[in-house]
Amino acid sequence: MDRCHGSKRPSRQEVHRTYKRASEAIMKLVDPHQSLLGQLNQIINKGFAALAATAMLGLMFLTVVDVVLRKMGMQIAGSFEFIGWLSAMAMGLSLGYVQLHKGHVAITAISERFRGRTAATAEFISSILSLLLVVLLTYYTFRLGIIQKASGSLSETLRLLIYPWVLVLSAGMGALGLALLADCVRSFTTIIQPQKT
């Protein structure tokens, strides 16, 4: 009996069952088919990937047409600006989708050498640090877009507003943050799962 509370200490089996229930509940948070976080992560990042692919197609079409017209002595006014904006859109909106499929360069020196909780702990720390960096980048990019909206910043050649493109890039980084959050929860679940004896 515990002297402080006058109650009986839980057995190893009870502790094991409690950890198992907690880890199953947390795992449901990131399961793409069951949880709100998992479904939101999948829907947003797949939708953004479709927009990124559309931007890439527009980018390629614009580049080819511009090159062909230049060979004929003509050009599209402001083509470099549109190409830059479409490139930023394609890159920014695809970040989260690439993270879903683990396509980014990752430092896995520790997680590849170990298994179980040690590898999950290394992955968790890496995901948390990445998430913190992405949250800061998202905030400051969004803030830059708001500042540009307030100041009415225009592009040099076409004199079009710049802030919508900056906000699109900020949304893409936010989607990357969502994917990293799901990775953090998944790693944390592996850490707290009871080890098999």
C-alpha cells in the first residue's frame, strides 16, 4: 500500500494496459483514415499538391510559349514575373505533400542505427525542431504578405499585387507544418508504447 494516499499501487499489467490505451488513442490522432488530424493532413496536402501540379503545368506552358515567341521575334510581357510566381506556388504548395511521402532530405544517422524508442526519440526531436522552424517561417512569411498588402507593393514589370503569391507560399508552409505535426504525434506514440517483454 502507498503510504501517502492509502491506495494500492497499480500492477505492471495495469500500467501496461494504460500505456497501450493511451498510445492507441494518440495513434488514432494521426491515422489518415480515422482521425481528424490525419484526414485534414491528407486532404489539405493532396489538394495543395494538385494546385502545385497545375502551377507547374502553367509554368511549363508559359515557358515553352515564351521561348517559341522569342524565336519569332516576339515575347510575353512580364513572363519572368509569372514564371517566378508560378515556381514559388508550385514549390510552396508541394512541401506538405512531399513530407507525407518522406521525400525531403532527412538526417537519419541515429534513427537508422537504432530501433524502437531510441529511433522514435531521434525522429521526434528532429520533427519537433523542424516544426518549430516551419512555424516561424510560416508566421514571418504570412506577416510579410500582410505588410505587402497594407503597403500596396506591386511587381516591377506588370505592376500587379505581390501579396497573394506570398500568402500562397505561407499557406504551403503551413501545410508542411501540419504534416510535421502529424509526424511528431506518430513518433511520440512510438516512444510511449510499452515495449514487448
